[in-house]
Amino acid sequence: MKPRLTRPIVLGAALAMGLLFGSCTPAATPTFFIPPTEAASLSMSTMSPTTPSPGLTAPATILPTVIVASPTPPCTNGLTYEADLTIPDGTNVAPGQIVDKQWRVRNSGTCNWDQRYRLKLISGDPMGANPLLPLYPARGGTEATVEIHFTAPQAPGLYECHWQAVDPDGQPFGHGFYMQISVTP
């Protein structure tokens, strides 16, 4: 009589052989990642960034835009006399008469005249006008009307006064202009 242990031995042997023969099947060959390299016939400069290339992609490079701030050059002051609008030179006026003199001038500079700009009497009789007056505001390149109210002197004679524009620092600029009247009794 055979012992009963053979059946488990036979099963164990069959299992061992199955494992042994099962492991003899060829294993899959491992694949390793190899990064793409630039082919000798391709050049990055010939590739269109919108056309994808199989196997070869270049990351988009965004170059920073460098904006160099250039210093703003200082503005320039300028005043060009254009015309007398009222009271032509040598006009006869009565003693004590109010004279409304107007000139057309151009702001021929690039600075805008604001409340800091003035007209300054540089010579002659002020004829009752303040010797330092506000200059009419005007943007660079535009025309302006300068108006000063004078009072004719009481004594007969030829009277003249010269005016000059000055910047906020008190520096004169541009053409000067004048008014001339003849006081007659």
C-alpha cells in the first residue's frame, strides 16, 4: 500500500514545475527614456514655432522687453511778438485817459505758461500799471493776447514802456514788447 502523502507531493511538484516552466517565457525588454536630440538636418531656425515637429519640440522662449527710460528734457521758454491789437505806436491820448493795450504773442517754447509766469516792466514809465503782472496762460505753440491797462500821464509828451516775460525763476525769455503813446492836451 502506498502512503497517502504522495498526492500532496505530486501537487507540490506540479506547482513547482509550473512555476519553473512559466518563468521561462521571454520577459518584455525594458525601454528607457532617451531625450530627443537635434537631428543634423534640422535647425531650430528653420522650424516654425506654430508647426509641431514629431519628436523634437523646443520650449518657447520669451525674451523680456527692456524699456530704458530716457530723461525728459527740460522744456524751453519762448515768446514771440506777433502784433499790436490795440493802440498803435504813437497814438494820441488825453492826459489821465485809460489806455487798454493788447498785444498778440505766441508761446514759441515748449513750456506751458501757468500762474508762475509773469510780465515784468524792464524800462520806461509804468503809467499806473503794476511793474510785475501775471502772464496770460498759454500752452507751448499757441497764441495768446496780452493785455495791460495803463493811465496816461498828466503832462504832455511821448511815453513808452518795455515789457519782458519772465519764467518762474525770474529769468527773462523771448521777445520783449512795448507800448508808446503821445499825451496831448
